Amino acid sequence: MEEILIAHEKAELEGDLEATLATLTPDPQYELASLGWAINGLDAVRETYRRILPGAQKWDIAAEARGYTWGQNTLVREAHVSFNTVEGERVTGLYMVVMAFDPELKRISGERMYMDPLFANLMAADLGADFGSIPGVSKISQTAPIIQIHDAFAAAAARGIAIESNRPASSLR
């Protein structure tokens, strides 16, 4: 996963759209959670990168990891990210990205990115006001399930722990 990540980041930092896409599976699934966007499929992800890759150079974006963790096919990177604002001020924000990998294809199958408001505003500006009109881009709220009961109730019950709640009984089923 780390080798794939290095190839992916190299391509991003060099502004090489095709090399960036070459590190992805044929049907990648992305989410920019802080902005509420779900990005599904290679064409939509291609357009996303087409819009944001020039910003890395334009805004002089630099990141430094605060931590890494990984699972069997998942890598999580949390980082400080510094960049220049439109006004020319150098600022620092935060992001965390959860990357999923296809173990057979040895490529990235998806990313979920969480950003602080400072970095999210920069990303939103680079994506543009028309981003939601791109085929394959939708609001996460349009496809995410409605959750009726917190999963902690079942997890606690499986361990013999009761969670007391003042929620309506109908929502605790």
C-alpha cells in the first residue's frame, strides 16, 4: 500500500493527471466528506483531479503527516497541510484521508477525505461552483443510509452492557 501511495503522491505532486489515474482501479469511489461530495467512477474522479491538481502548484501546497495507520487493505494518513491563500498569506490546515486498496489490482480503489474548514474552502474553490453537475458526482446525503439507531447499542449489548437512553423506544429496536 505504501508503494502505491508513493507512486500516487508522486504523480499528484508532479501534476501528472494520467499517472495519478494509473494508480487507481477502473471504478474508484471517492468522498470529500467535509464538502459533502461523493465521486463515483473514473470519469468523475478524473475531472476532480483535473480541477485540483493545478492548485497544488498554484497554492504551493505542502503536507506533513501527523500519523499513519493501516488495516488489511486500508491506509489512513492524517496531516498538517500548508498553502498560500489568495491574499498571499501562508496558512496551515488539517486533513485526514482514508485510502482503500484493491489487493489484487494493487491500486487505490477509493479515498475518503476529511478536511478542516480552512483546507475545505481551498478545495471547494478549486473544484468550482459547478462541481455537483459533473456526472458521477452527487451529495453524500443523497445516497447515504438513514440510521435509525446508533450501533453502539448492539455492540454494548453483545458485551452485556446496557446503554441507558432517553430516546423514544421506537428508535431503540
